Amino acid sequence: MKTPDLECDLLVVGGGMVGAALAAACSGQGLTIAVAEGREPCRDWPPGDLDLRVSALSRASQRLLERLGQGPTVWERVQTLGASPYREMRVWDAVGGASIHFDSANFGEPDLGHIVENRVTQLALWERLEAAPDVQLLCPARGLRLILTPDRALLDLTDGRRVAARLLVGADGRDSWVRARAGITTSGWDYDQEAIVANVRVTKPHGETAWQRFLPTGPLAFLPLADGRCSIVWSATEVLARQLMALDDSAFREELETAFESRLGAVTAIGQRAAFPLRLQHADQYVRPRLALIGDAAHALHPLAGQGVNLGFLDAAQLADNLAEALAKGRDIGGLWTLRRYERARRGENMRMLGVMEAFKRLFGNRNPLLVAARGVGMAVADHSPFLKRAFIEQALGLRADLPRLARR
């Protein structure tokens, strides 16, 4: 067998937001860490240019990033590069007309979260890894061959190197190469929907408010950005999405204004558009001896509540907790005692969130008059119930006490 070119304790395959967060969270614990990534993040961009992909980072995710690095922390770097808080949320039903409004001031919170470009979060995390003496970045490099043995994982990279690790973590996205090579199957289905994303300029101030209208063909969200623009995420049936993508900018703006009821006035400018297929997917296992999955490699859900990366960050924080516990107790970080503790902590929680998002998607995508009336009553009751609103906000912001250590209050 070929001799490894590099030996480490932890090898993270995928240096995106979630994989980089795990490596950063494990740094400083006495582990040697390597991160294999196909390409470096974008390091600079023209003034006024915006990433097509943004995330609504929860308070739990913010706390995690605040605790990674020193002078500045990852979160401080994110704020320097650009993060837009949203203090209110307005949601309404296109069919029944029912609505619900959340205001952070009513809960004694400064905001409900932050809208952050994905490239901003990734760059801030990548810079943290570059500064960490116990982290080696293998970039550009992708997996070519994976071998799991009783005492280590062996990964052959496209650059010709072989890396041996006590634990290999797949953080390589929804179409995970690691998951496939490990023989881990998934459950789920395609939504027959696509999410159209773009950045738009509108005539009315967005008021640091996240807006979402539930249409029968899928939800449409307007997310506030710091310069007054909005990032839109329009989930639509495949047929409708293709029709919308085929329109010129003028016609698309008209359709967008109609779908959004011109709540923020006219759409005066629109940037580049892109569309991504949507799928619900859940790995049937999160772990094998010497291997674990986190983030989209383990679960993918509908973007209607923007929880994807937040769940991934909680995976990273939980696995970091379990590895620290294993080290403190002299346990093997790649053994099943350690990894099954992570799986038990996260798989059920992620499955519950997937179920909730699926229920929302089906409930608001149904035009049955009885269901329309029922969800209208439900939204009206929730809108007038401080208790129900508080429960929703605590879940959405990540204010629960049972969160992983790095994400906890």
C-alpha cells in the first residue's frame, strides 16, 4: 500500500462554509487538521458587486462565528466585509391573504438575524484557517479515491498526494463525493421546483425587513441588503421557473412585482439571475467508523426558511463538541463511541426540521379551500399570540439552551 504523504488527526473534505467552520472550531484542541478543497474562495470583488447566494444567519450561527478566532473573530471579519441585519419579518399567504409579523423589538432582541453573502462568510472562515498553525489547507485538491480501514481513513487526492487521518469528515455538499464513496444512501425526493436567485433594486426602503409571500407555486422572499437592495429567492415549479428565466429583464421585473404585490414599490433594476433545482434529501447514516458527514452532505432541505447553513453550522459545532469530549476522555476521535454521539445529537434534530419545512411547503402549496381557511386561522392565531411567536423566534434564532457549546448563549 502506498505510504501517505501526509498524516493528520482530522481531515475535512470540503472547505466551504460548514467544513471551514468545523476545522476552525477544532483548531487549538491539540489536533492536526487538514482541509481539502477544490478551489480557494473569492478574495475580492468590485465595489457594489453582490454574490447571488446569500444566507440568513441565525443568532446561533453568529455566536459560533464570534467564538472562532481572536482579534478579529470570524464574525468581526464578516461584519467588516458586509452583513445586513434584519429586524422584522413579514409573511403572508397569496391565496387566503392571512399574514404574520415578527418584530425583534417585541422580544428584546436587537435583530432577527443577518443576511450575509455566502462568499463573505466563506472568506472570513478561510482567512481564519490560513492563520491557524494546526491547519493545513490542501487546495486546489479533490478526492480521487477513499479507503476506510479499522484505524484510519486514506484519501487519494487529484494532486497525487495520499492523506491519512484518524477521522475524515465529508462537508462536500448536497452531491457529496465522500458520502457516495462511503456507500451511504440517502432518502428524499426532488421537489420539481427551482429557486431563482437575483439581487434587485426597489423604490421603497426595505426597512431592514425580511419579506416572504407564499404563492401556490412556491414562496417568494425579498431579503434586505445593507445598500438598500434586496436579494430575492423565488421558488417556483420547474415549468414556471424556466419560463421566468427565459424572460428579458423588463418582463421579469413585471412578473416579480406582480408576484410580490409591489410591496416595496417598483423593481427598478435587477442583476444576474440563476436557478437551482430543489430537493429534500437526508443521509440514512451520518457516520461510519473513521467517517462523519456534516452540512448538506448529510441533509438538504427547502430554502423557504433559510435554515440550511444554520443547520450545517450546528452540525459543525456539535461534532467539535464530541471530538473535544473524546479527547478529554482519551477516546478515539474516529471511533463509533465518539461519532454515534454526534449522530444521535444531530440526526433527529435535523430530521425534525426537514419535516417541519416539508409540512410548510405542502401546506402553503395547497389550494384546497378548507386548508386555505385553516392556515388563515392558524396564522391569525399565531400573529396574536406572544407565546407562539416567542416559541417560533427561539427556534429560528437559536436561543434554546440545548444547543452545542459554541452556539449556545
